[in-house]
Amino acid sequence: MSTGENQEDLVEEMSTALPPLEWSRAAFDGLIRNLKFPESWGALYPEEGQTAANAPTGYITLFWDFFCKGNIRLPVTRFFLEILEFYNLHIPQLHPIGMVRVRHFEFVCRTMYVEPTISRFRVFHQMHCTQGFYSFVQRASAKKILQQPPKSFHDWKQKFFFIKAGIIPVRMVLRGKEDVPIETLQTPVDENWYQDLRMCLILLYQRELLLGLA
């Protein structure tokens, strides 16, 4: 999945922890077709018995739930690349709920014409690690930005594919399992961008109530 010190040991550890492939070639082909992946991206359906840790040289692993629930699209946005750089994340180590939170935050920002930045993202989210995968939780002091997060991701580790590493144009290093220190940040309640996002969240929540989603 990546190179660097202790990478072989980490890949071997992930290989033993990740279940093998369990989704159909037809579903993979449908994803590639519906999202219009060009052949130059080299999307590969895994071989029988492979796990998400078995990406060929020059390739990275992506999960189906990144697209169907996390709403990621390729090529990724500059903000998403900044998330990977700032948190030193290798994309296949990101839990799908983490993808949901990143993409939802960017959606809310762009809806209100607020520039999504790392510093603003951190106001709402705290990074954490669970069983070797990284995600984000709501920071208690900030306004709740994701009202109805998905409750489960069934068999998501088994629905993966490989794609050329250059599609995510940022250097990524596989992280080991580690505790993430709790950050204490001041909530900028008086800043205009925060108030704009807060208003957007209120409107979105009211819409969910009307549609019976909340």
C-alpha cells in the first residue's frame, strides 16, 4: 500500500486483520461505469483471496462505501487532499464514517460559500483511531454538524478495489495503530463563517424534519 520504514510489517499486520474480497464483479463494473472512470485510471477488480492490503505496486486501495455512502468522487477535491496531508492519512486507512464527515463538512461549507479549510474542519471534528482505521468524531464544544450519521457499514472492508496511486496526487504513508491525543480548541462562535455554517445546519435539519428523515 505504501513505502517507508516498517511498512512491510504494517502491511502484513493489516493483511491478517482484513477479510478477503466479497462483492461481485458486476457491482464493480457498475461503479466504474456509473462514475465514468477512464481506462487510464487503471481500476482493478481484486483477485480471489486478496484483501485491501494487497494493492499492486503503483496502486492504492479504495472502498466501495467511500463512493456509495461517503459521496467521494474522483478526482478528489483540494480540500480532501489537505485532509490527507494534515492528518498524515493513507486513504485506505480512513473509515467510511470519516469519509462521510469530511465530505459532509465540505458540502455544508460550499453550500454557504464558506471556504472549507483544515482549521475550520477541526473546530467541528476530532480525529480518532479504532482498530487501525482512522475517523472523526464530533467535537463536543461545537455545533453538531452531522445530524444523522450512518449507523453501520456492513461488510465494507470486503468491498474494495485498486486504482493507480497517481489518482490521489499526494504522498501517503501507512500509519501504525496509535492513540490520537484529544485536542482542546476554542469554538469561534462570534465569527461570521461559523454563524453561516450554523444557519445552514439549522435549515438542513428543518428540511430533514419536513421529509421525515430526522
